[in-house]
Amino acid sequence: MFRPQSRFDQRASASENIVYMPVKEGLPPTKAAAYGGRVSKPLTAKPLSKDNRSKFVQMLRQLKSTRKIIRSAMKFCLDNAEMATEITEILSEALTTNNKNTSKKLARLNLLNDVLHNSSSMMKNASAFPAEFKKTLPGITRNLHDLSKVLKDEEKTIFDEKVLKLFDIWNRQAIYTKPYLDRLSNIFLGLPEFPVQPPKTPEPEKDKGKGLKNIEPIKTDSKKHEKKEEKPEIIDDVLDGAPMEEDDEAEINGVPFEEDVDGIPF
């Protein structure tokens, strides 16, 4: 949906006091300032200073798709990466206005692309931008879809090609996952955001005896498995040679012992 009465569609005055959100009693001007005083606040949740906020808004109002202007705005974002949360909010707001100027939209979209492309640089906290823009890109894409519907013929074709080309670049550079980018593409093309997959049909149960009818049973010889009856062995009288005679009992180990074993008897 288009954002009504956005400050980006109004002419800036020299004495204009620009704030991100209308200040209400007890509420900070931005979501980033809401983390003030909390121990668990993100490192990139610091709010922009009043001067930097005004400067960035002016940049976005005057942004054009020239290399020099885009590079200057991208450098401002990376230099202030500690305020990535608020920078993302301001740029996302600029991309969801009701302005139907496609050149302005594409210029701001090219700035977003440059920031994402350089988020892997050595700049401190620059890596926070992909995660921050991931939260707002579905809303930005819906706005681009609404804009695409009111364009005509050739202008619509060129606009659609440039937007879809950015999604392809983000896929090749692995900035976002393919399922997430497919979701963005579906939103832009007016397709269901999350396509419903058809339920899987259960496979029919196979017959338990199917395929086993022609198999012949294995024949086993029961006689081989029967235990043979063991017949007791007949032990002959002769075990170790000639049988012992009665006369041999007296002399088994040689000469029989006499009464005098250790010499002269006591």
C-alpha cells in the first residue's frame, strides 16, 4: 500500500524540523530511540543525530540514478552503520510513498541494492543492513507491485525487468535465501505469497504375499539333521599293551622295598 502524506513527497523548507515519526508525548521519534537505556539494545539501534537525519532525508528527496549520487548516499549509509535500524526505516519509508515517479523509485531501490552489496565490506556494523532490510522488503515489494499495476506498456515492462533483475542479483550474490527471494518475486508479480503445495497422496499398500507365489519352497533333507544314535564303544581288555599278571603286583616300580629303608635299623 502507498504511504499517504509522506514527507518525501513534500518540498523541503530551510527551517523544516525533520523527524522520522511524529513526536507524541512519552514516545521517541524513532523505533531506534526506543531502545535507549536498555542493556540488551542492538548495536545498530542508535538514533541518527538531528543534522544527519535531515541530511539523509534531503539526499533521498534529490536522489537520481547516477553513479556519483548513488555512491555518495551509499557511503553515508555505511559510515553511519551504527544507526542501521533508523537508516533502514527512513529508506523503506521513501520506497513506500505514493509517488508514481518510477525514476525516483528505481534510484532509491538502486541505493538499497548498493548498501546490500557493500554490507559485506570491512565497515563496522555494515553487516546489519541485510537483516534490517529483510524485515521491510516485503512491504516495499507490495508497494512496487501497486506501482507496476498503474504503469502502461513499455514503461511497465522496463520497470518490471529492473525490479526482477535486482532479485536475481541478490540470489547470485547469496544476500538472501532463494525461498525468501521467491516470496518477494511472487509478491511483485501478484502471485500467492506462500504457494499452497498439493497434499501428497499416500502410496497404496503392497500385498503381503504379492510376488511370492511362484517361489518354490526350499527343500531340506531331514535325514541330514537327524541325530545319529551313538552306539556305546566296546572297550577291549587290553588298553596299553599286555595285560598285567598277578606276579607283577609285587614289583611295579622295580625292586620291592625291604624293611631297612634308611640303612641300619635303630
